[in-house]
Amino acid sequence: MKKKNEKNVKKYLALILMMFAMSTIYTLPYLRYSFFTALQDAMGLSNDATKYGNLMSVYGIMNLLMYLPGGIIADKFDSKKLLVFSMVGTGALGLWMATWPSYNGLLIIHLLFGITTVLTFWSSSVKVVNLLASSGEQGETFGFLESGRNVIGLALSAITLALFAYLSKKVNEVAGITFVIVLYSIIMILVGIVLYFMLPNFAKDPETTNASVKDSLIAMGKCFKMPITWCLSAFIFTCSIMTGSGSYYAPYLQEFCGMTVAAASTYAVVRTTVAPILAGPVAGKASKKFGRSTPVIMFGCIGLIITNILLRLVPGKTNVLFLIMVIMVLTAFSYSCNRSVYWATIDEVGAPKNVVGSITGIASMIGFLPDAFLGTLYGSWIDNFGMEIAYNKIFTFCVIVSVLGLFVALCGDRIIKKAQKTQKTIEKK
């Protein structure tokens, strides 16, 4: 009993560290979302929006290129060492970035961010959580992780915003943004060091890794034929569409409902942080009760269908502002529930541990494709049809995607139930 309690304590400490890792490692590449102008000025790109935009484009392209090889690496090498390298490496790049090198230096940093945050981190982080959780608690663990990393992310954002405001007033904005980058970098390096000592050595178990890169390539080839890979891809794809669509809520509230820019921005922060914090535990507990995560995803998709139909039907006017805000929060809650547990389906279908990274890499590459085209699609609708028709198209598109997500969730549920039934039969024998 004592050993079991000690094991649980170590597991939850490791999960808390993973929350810190996952809530900090992407802050530097996406820092412009919170400090757009200050970062542009500090980089010396105030009069060159193209170069400033190129940095994000370079990082985005690197991400897409790194998902597949990242899956191979996660299944070949010790995930613990990969995570330590990722955290320390990203922190070191942040410290270099804080010296404000030339534009070419910034390009190199953003290229390397693609390696440290995706190639060696993304699939490895999902695999580590998969290995930490037992088969019966995958959904609950991933839900706990999603909620916790959002709590930590919100707290760190509040602290860094306050420090930035203070230093900007006392010194200047460059000093403020430099301090923010250095602080995040040091936190990442420290988290990486602690991970080295706190995470179990998963490589000791030969079933978790492949003997060679060739074996990992063969394993990845098999993953393309596994139905769960395509189901997971569809789940991620649906959530990516919904997350991207949510970024268009603020201008909708301003244009049609009379909300001020400041109020819309504040509401966006609350919607995108509070919903995942609440959704994680709810989805995780429900997943454990059902014995699999697909019923949660089905309910999530049904929620998305209903809320997007309501957004399509309820006219955007000031007198229904509160109702629209509630609907939008419920939309965020629905896709956050799905995002909290969809990684659990890998274990629930009985996938071998030595292919978890490969499944993650393939599904991520396909599932996050909306990041590459959604902004262009929605932008063209707004330019060509005007705001009102464009938003009707956006909400209708979201309904269609959610229906497809529900269909795939139903198929995935059958696949997982069949796999679980087969596993129980084997265990009885």
C-alpha cells in the first residue's frame, strides 16, 4: 500500500512537471499573441511587417515538417531524454533571443524552435503521459493534464503581463519584453533539469521503444493502416477548426453586438482559458466512467453541432449579447472536452507502446492542417461576401465539420469497444 502511494505521488509530481513543460514551451514562438508591438520593436522590425511575419511562417512550416519524424524519434529514443533536451534547448534559444540578434539570427532561432518544440517534444510529451497513466485512467489523466496546464499558463501569463507593465513604465517596453523572455527561458531550463530527475526511465522497458530507426519506420508504416490513427486525426482536425473559428468571435461581438475592443479581448481570454480548465476534469471523469473516451467526444461533437446551429440562427444584436456569449462559451467547453481526452484513444484501442509516438506524429500532421488554411479561407469569405454572410458561412462550416466529427467518433467508439472486448477475452483465457 505504501509503495503504491509513493508511486502515485511520483506520478502526479511528474504530471505537474509535464503541465509546466507544456504550458511554457510554446510561449516564446507565440509570444507575439500577447506582446505583438513590443516584440516587434525589440526585434528592430517596427518598419518591416513582412520580416516579422516571416518568423512565424518559418516556425509554422518547420512544425508541419517535424511532426512525422518527431513520431519516429519518440518511438526510437528515450522520451525522458528528448523532453529534457527540448526544455533546456528551448530555454537556451530564448536566452539567445533575449540578446536581440540580427534578423538572420532570429530566423535561425525560429527554425530551431521547430526542432525543440515539435521534433523532440510534441510526440514525446504525449507518449510520456500515455506511459505514466494506466490503461483505465488515460482519459482522466489527459483531462487532468489539459486543465492543469491551462491553470499554470493563466497564472504565468498574469505574472508576466504584470511584470511587463511595471518594467515598461519604469524603464521601457524593450526591457519589459526582454525580462519576460528571460523569465520563461529560465523556467523552461529548470523544468528540464527537474524532469531529468523526476521522470522514470521508460527506455528500460523494451516494449516502449523500437530497437532501430528502421524498426520505427516500419512501425510508422503500420500506423498508417490503423483505423485509430485516422479517427484521432479527425478528432484533432475538428478541434483545430473550432479553435481557429473561435479566434473570429471577438470581431463578431464587436461588429454585430456592439462590444468594445477591450471587452471583446477580455472575454476572449476568459473563454479560451476558463473553458479548458473546467472541461478537463469533467471530460476526464466522464471518460473514466464510460471506460473509454469516445462517448465524451460524441457528446462534445453534439454540443458543437447545437451551439453552432444556434450561432447561425440567433441574430447578432446587442439585445442578445449575453445569450451569444453563453453559446460561445459552451462551444469552447465542448471542443475543450474533446481536446482533453482524444489522446487517450491511442491506449484505449490497445495500440502498442512502441507506436504511440508514430500515431501522434501522423495524427498531428493531418489534424493540425487547418492552421495552414483556415485563416485564408475565412479571410476570403469576409473580403468577398461581407461580414454577415461570411459569419453565416463560418458557423455553417463548423456545423458540417462537427457532424463529420460525430460520425468518426461513432466509428471510433465501435473500434475501441471491439478492441476492449477482445482484450477481456484474452485476459479470461
